Amino acid sequence: MAQTTLPLVPLRRNDLPVDTVDLARFMLGKYLVHDLPEGRVSGRIVETGAYPVGDSTNHGYPGRRAYNGSMFVEHGHAYVRLTYGIYCVINVVSERAGTGAAVLIRALEPVEGIAWMQARRPRAKPRDLARGPGRLALALGIDLACDGADLCTGRGLWLGARGNAPVPFAVTTRIGIARETHRLLRFYVPGSPFVSGPRKLLPANAPPST
């Protein structure tokens, strides 16, 4: 599990890059936290997917609609949506208000509240508790009521960091989409066993970047 010796500090809005691809890289190594009535659950972000302006797989691509309105608020808010009509997934709004784009949080390394995660996903192996966007939302108790939440308050559902040391990352193509599959917009922590998807889809010996 991730080292937790440094204090967990909430991220403020001015800490976040106002650019979708930059934010997808920046979020690696940061923490997604959900303070629930039963206690805190959290995980270290090890994989993200960028859905920038102009990308036809971006849910904001058609413009503002009833179902995607939270994508068009100020960056640093949550856009939670249903996928396949069953599973919730959480995205972080990534551009200035009025521009629809977001970063999908694809996988977490569980850190706090692991017993509560296991209660929500009782048949999952520890590695698989939050390995994939639908799994992590379920494990952390994230549902449609979280759509539009401000992730920069340090309360409820929020983003945090432990120190500011750079995190090595690698990049590959996105998965789970049918269009624009060639674009290198999926970022992950090399070597992390918590990264989602088949290992064969990750580049062999992907060079870490900073």
C-alpha cells in the first residue's frame, strides 16, 4: 500500500492545472477521499484518462445538456455519470467554467477504509477493490448524488496530496471507448499492480516520465 507518513492536505482549485491533459498527469499520486458517516475511505490515484476539448468521446463534445451540466462548471468539480446504465464513474472537471472537459479517474491504490471498501465489494481481491473506474466508485461509496461536488473543499468528497514530490508516469492509449482509440491520453504509474485493464495492453518497458 501507499506510504502515508506525510500529512494529507486538501488540494485547492489554484493547485489544479486548467488543462485537461496536464490535469490527467498531475492527478497521478494524488488522493481521492470520501468522508462517509461510517468513516473515511481513500485511495492514491494511479491511473487517469483525459477527455479534452474537441475529443469526440468527451461527454461535453455535443455541448451542454441536462445529463452533462456539471462538466461545464468551474474546474475541480466532480462529474459523476452512469456507464452501461449500471456503474457510476467519477471524473474531475478540467477546464474553465463554460468549457466541457474532464479527467476520468480510472484506478486507485486503496489506502484508508479498506474494510469498508471490502464490505461494498465483498468478492473482490484486495488488488481489485478500486482497479477500474466503476469498481473504485462503488468501493468509495460514490454515486450520482456526488455529481457536481466541489472536490477542493477538504470535506465530503475531495482531492488531497501528501507532499509535492514528482510522480513517475507513463502514457498509453485509452480503453473502454470505440472512437479516437489511437490517442495517447491514458496516464498511469508504471509498475503499479492497481492499474486497470489487461496487462498486455500496457506498453512493455514503458519509460517513466516526470
